[in-house]
Amino acid sequence: MGDLSRIGVSINSELLRRFDSFIADKGYESRSEAFRDLIRDQLVSSVIVAADTLVVGTVTLIYDHHTRLLPEKLTDLQHEYHEIVISTLHAHLDHERCLEVVVLRGKSRDVQRLADRLISTKGVQHGRLVMSAPEIAAHSSRHRH
């Protein structure tokens, strides 16, 4: 992890109470761990907006598979961006709806572009992109794999 530095933080008592409740609900063992995770998250978030940053991401889609040609359109888009699509998971939620998770790796702008196109495809009921920058996360994390 490297050398540790101690800092002091002044915080409103009510905000601290809410923060303590939040970190307890999340299972953090200490405020320090929660602060480190929040800082790491903000550092990663600030970097992934740069167009050339190498990122990994997931696009989660929920859609009605009865929508005319929708599964084919989603597959065609993934083939169009085959160089950044790592994997796809498809699950049947009920008789009409499907869940699809597309795992991506590439430049931030390309991942964002494909996610936007997938999510905006007619018939997609809900979609969300989550990105992370593994290089940035690795430099600030205590976890090593």
C-alpha cells in the first residue's frame, strides 16, 4: 500500500452521523476504508471522462425480446464494435423481458459510444453503463490480485 499519511477532516455532526450509518450499512470496518474507497471512486471517475483512457465497462440492458428485430439489432451493434466487446450474458427475466450484460474494454469514447447506441436502440426499456479505469484503480487500491 505504501506509506500512510494521516489527515484531519472537519465535518458537520449530522453529516458524520449519516456517513457512519452509510458505512455501517455497507459493511466497512472503519471510516478510513470508506474514505479511501470514496477517494478512489472519484479519481477513477475523473479519469474515465478522458476520451483516450483505457477502460473496462458493463452495459446492462433490459428489453422486450418481442420488439421486432431488437435482438438482431443489439447483436449487430456488438459485431460492429467487436474489438471492444469481451463477453455478453443473456438472461430471460420472464416471458417478454430479457436482461443482457455486455462486457467491454477499450478507449472511453468507444465504450461510451457503443453503450449509447445500445441503450438508445428502440425497444430497450432500461440501460446503464458502468465504467472503471483498471490502471488508475490499481495504483490506489489495497487489493492485489
